[in-house]
Amino acid sequence: MNRRDFIQKAAMAGPAMGIVPTLYSGEERVADKVRLGFIGVGLRGRSHLEQALFRQDVEVNAICDIDPAAINASLDKIKKAGRKAPAVYGKGDEDFLNLVKRDDLDGILIATPWQWHVPMTLAAMRAGKYAAVEVSATVTLQESWDLVDTFEKTGSHCMILENVCYRRDVMAILRMVREGMFGEMTYAHCGYQHDLRAIKLNNGKSDGGVGVEFGEKGYSEAKWRTQHSVDRNGDIYPTHGLGPVAHWLDINRGNAFSYLTSTSTKSRGLHKYIVDHGSKDHPNAKVNFKLGDIVTTVIQCHNGENIVLIHDTNSPRPYSLAFRAQGTNGIWMNDGDSIYIEGVSPKEHTAEPDKAYLQKYDHPLWKKQAKEAESAGHGGIDYFVLRGFIESIKRKTAPPIDVYDAATWSAISPLSEQSIAKGSAPIEIPDFTRGKWKTNKRIFGRNDEY
Ligand SMILES: NC(=O)c1ccc[n+]([C@@H]2O[C@H](COP(=O)([O-])OP(=O)(O)OC[C@H]3O[C@@H](n4cnc5c(N)ncnc54)[C@H](O)[C@@H]3O)[C@@H](O)[C@H]2O)c1
């Protein structure tokens, strides 16, 4: 049975067969349908759209994008899924303001260039809608405060769509951390180590997109993302690594980030790529990229743990988010898929494969939903992150990853820029919860619900 058949059959069978218990369990009466609008239906937005169209509990009532090709590709997907045509907003940069006003939307999903995230999220929240925003949520510190202030004023929720939080291994480690397998946590290592040179310089040609263009001549993220590598030196994409680690360490829920220092290498990778794949005379060979090839940030946490966070997107290297979880009893090391737990692992000072542990501590959310998730993108994590948003709307409750997480994790970017600009000086990390981290309870990964 494919994924769509499964959902359709499950929906038709209803709770009597016990196939869709998550919709009906819990004390609160939950809504059956969630009505979504999409702002930004580029590569990422369309991938969320596809996920949404798989679900019988979602209606897509409106889409917005300034690029007619993105709108047409989305309309095509919606039609092929046999759904009714949504309202379309494509009349310029501010047409999203008209979308958010609609009264047939419960939630709005935003997958636009970073500088648009906060204006769009605030508009959605002010219009009384649930907002889901892609990563990173904010670019500046003020934007992080704007998210929090607007939530506190309007009561409208905002979820950051940090899909890596739902990785199966990362959630098994979360369970191990919470069950005390690592002892007391002391340290975590993470990062975004992804060779983006071809993406940052993608000209969108049919030769696979290998090019040396960005800005107006660029394709997809090369249109806007690359400019951040020209203008900024810091960890400009921190949340794929930090999100999971923040959950391991209960950040904003019993623990907090205190301060950070960041250090960057010289900038070489993008320039070299342009010379190697274009020529030394190409106009982009004259561009001065501010972003160091590797940026290393060390975060001190209130409860005494340290986090090392790496941003590494301009070098030839294999993909890795570089996770490590270290406690007083042992360590998980994602690179090498290995683990060592003192007194449990068979040989002293020697790691063993992590596979059996990841299976044994498989998170209940995954255990229950694995079939559904399997056919979704990014190894199932995109299924879960969208589902988290939808289930919180149905229950009219806070999303599993909330506005304080969005503000706090994303703020690491401007703070790391400040640190580097001041010669790796320590920079205090604001407490976006205004002290509530001391009493806040866990939301993410509590059970098998969402
Ligand atoms: N979580 C993940 O795994 C993941 C993966 C890829 C991208 N992303 C994030 O998703 C977001 C989008 O990335 P992408 O790869 O889809 O980029 P993209 O360039 O392919 O898509 C962005 C879309 O936004 C549209 N847009 C720009 N300004 C607009 C405006 N004012 N109004 C309406 N639409 C507007 C563009 O026309 C484009 O179609 C980024 O924040 C990125 O970091 C996350």
C-alpha cells in the first residue's frame, strides 16, 4: 500500500478500526481538518506542499509566490493530487499581506528567503493564524525579539520547521539522554557541514546546474542565499545542528544558553570554485566573500554544558551534521555511527556500533508513525515536522518547537557575527523567555503524539 492509499484507507476506516488514534486520543476535542496557506513555493515550499497534499486532514486554500513558475509548478501538483485549485497571490513582494487576511486559513507555512521570514511570520501571527517558518527563522536579534513580542501580544503560535529535530537517530539519542544512559550531560557537538558551493553558485542550467552565478543570474537559493556569504561572517545557518542539541540539553526548559564565542577561518572556497569552474576573469571572481570557510562557535550553557557548533558550507567534504552527545557515562558519535557507554560497552576505551542502541531506544513517535514517515522526504523528518504543526493546530495548543526556540536558536547567527567582528569576544545570549526557562516544561518528544 503506498502512503496515500494508506492515509485514505485509514481516514475512511476511522477510529473504530483504531487506525488513526492520534487524531482522537488526548482529552481535547481536535479539529478534523486543517486549512493551510503557503507563502513561498520554491523548492522547499513545494516539498512541504507535496507532504500536505498527501494528507487527507489538510486543505490547501491559498498559495503565494512572486515567481510565476513556482506558482504554476504548485498548481500542477495540486491538480494532480485531485484537490481544488487554491487562491493565488503573486502580485509583488507584499501580496502575502492579502493572503494572511483570508478567513479560510488556520495555519500559514512560510518557505521564503531568510530576510522575508519575519515580516511574513509577524503578518500571519497578527492575523490570528498559526505560523510555521523555515530555518533559520530570523536574521537579526531584533527579529528574534519581534517574534517573541508578537506571540506574547497576540497569542498566535509560531513553529520553526526544524526538521532535523525529528531525525530517527537524533530522537533515539534524545530518549537515551532523558533516560540517563549518558549520565549527566556535559557536552554536545553539532553543525552544518554541507558542501553548498554548487547550490550557492547554481545557474540553473540543464547541465546539472553547475555554474558560477548568483543573484539575478542564480537559480533557487543562489538567487538570495549566496549574498549572505558576501555580507556576513558568522554561523549563518545554525539550527539544523542546534535544534536537536537544544532538546537534548533542555534549552528554554530548565536550561539556557548563556554566552558564546565564534571564530572563523579565512574565506577561500567560493572564490576558488568560481575560478576553477568559471575563470579568474569571471566578474564573480572579484567578489569578496566575507563568510569564512569554517566558522566554529562555542556555546556555554547555564547548567554547565558546552556546545561546539560548526558552520562549514564552502569546502569539498562529505555531508555531516557532526552530532556528538557526551555525558558522564559515555558518548554517541554520529560520524562513525558509534557509541561508548561505560560499564555497558564490551571493551574499555573502545567504541561499538550504535545501531543496536538506536533500535532499542527508538523514540515512540517514530515507532508509531514509521510507516507513514518512510515515504516522505529527508528520511521521514519532513513528514514529522509538518505533522507537528498540523497536530498543534488541531489541538489549539503550542507547537512542539515553539516561538522561543525559533528566536533563541536563530539568534546564534547575529551573535556569532558580533563575536567574530570583535576578535572572538564572548557575547551574552539574550534570554528570550524572560526567565521562564526556569519553570517551562518540555514540549518536544514527550510522547508518541506529535
Ligand atoms: N529545513 C530544510 O531542510 C530546508 C531545506 C531547504 C531550504 N530550507 C529553507 O527554506 C526556505 C526557502 O528555501 P528554498 O530552497 O525553497 O529557496 P527557493 O529560492 O527555491 O524558494 C524561495 C521562494 O520564495 C519566493 N519568494 C521570494 N520573495 C517572496 C515574496 N516577497 N513573496 C512571496 N514569495 C517570495 C521565491 O520566488 C521562491 O519561489 C529558506 O529559508 C531555506 O533556508 C530548509
